[in-house]
Amino acid sequence: MALELTGKLLQKMPPQSGQSAKGAWSKQEFVLETQESYPRKVCLSVWGADKVAELGAIAEGEVLKVSFNLESRSFNERWYTDVRAWRIERLNTMNQEGDGAYPPNHPLPYSDPGYLDTDASSEVDDLPF
């Protein structure tokens, strides 16, 4: 199962590494904030020295498209879910003025100014009953 998320890189945790029976391993976790009407924060991880190095070259605040897999496993009668990124693509993070904001024509969270409109009298009643 391959899934994708687009969002802003909020935080990178320190890389972790160790030695197992199969050899050396390394991983790094990072937090991505989605760009939806109601943004969500998702913690993902990359495994392997090459993927950790790739993530190290990306700055916090950049807009990314991340392809990932979900996998759960059981240990001591508890279930653990891993959100493992296998591809990270940088999206154009500069707008036309070059101020580092979201790309032009990109849907931003809460981009509709009407979401704050609390005046019920301004709404059109289009209900059939």
C-alpha cells in the first residue's frame, strides 16, 4: 500500500543509529503538516543512511510531497504502527515574489476568508425543506 502526503516540514528529530544482528541501521523521524482545510501533523520516518542524508539536506519549512507505506506489528500483545517514507520530493517553495511562501495557486489551509463568517443572515437558505 503506497500513500502520499503533501505538506510543510515542521520538525526533524535527531538521527538514530545502532547495530542489530543484520548489521548497522539508521533512521530519522520528521513531522509534516498537511495542507488541508484542517491541517494535521503526521510523524513519519526514513530508514537507511542514504534516506537520512537526503532528509538532512531539506530545511524545515519546505513544502514536500512524501510517498510512504503504513505497517503495523504486534509486540508483547500491543500493536505499533510505522509510517515509513520511501520517497521525498521537494515542491517549489518560492512564490512569484520569492519570499519563501507557498507556491502560486497552491491551496492553503483556511484560504477561504468566508470560514470566519458567523453572520447567519448573510447565508442563502438553499435547503429544499
